[in-house]
Amino acid sequence: MEDISEINMNNQGFKYFLTRFLSGNQAGKVIFPGYIFIKPKTNKTFESIQSTKGISDFVRLGIAFATASDETIYKLKKLIDVINNRMD
């Protein structure tokens, strides 16, 4: 469902990050299957995200939504770049 959620997040104008292998024999495969990192526009957008086809729920810590800082996402993107460069 990652492909469907990615299309729908893009169509709705959400910022998101889907971790994929970009090269090698794993090209196109998702590194964290079933997970997409989404940056909601406001707190009210959680309902619209959750009702989007391809999205089933949010990761939670108790009743609170799990969050990742911009710095964490930046570092994760850099790590994925390193992995993809090594696969070339």
C-alpha cells in the first residue's frame, strides 16, 4: 500500500518521506515496509491523513502520536542516500 499512500499524500500536497532502495537488485523496494513519514500541515489534518487510502493508522506512544524531528528525518535521508550509493 506504500505506492497508493505515496500517490495520495502527493495529491493532497502533504510533505512525506518514503524510504526506498533506488538501485541494485532491491531497487524500488521500501526499506521500512508499511511506514511512511508524513509532516501534517496542522493538527487538524490527522483525520484527513488517516482517512486517506493506503494509510491505516499512526504510530503511537501510548495515546500520543509518535513524532520525528526535522533533524531526525534529515539524518535518515542522508543514511538512505549512503545505502543507495553503496548499492550502485
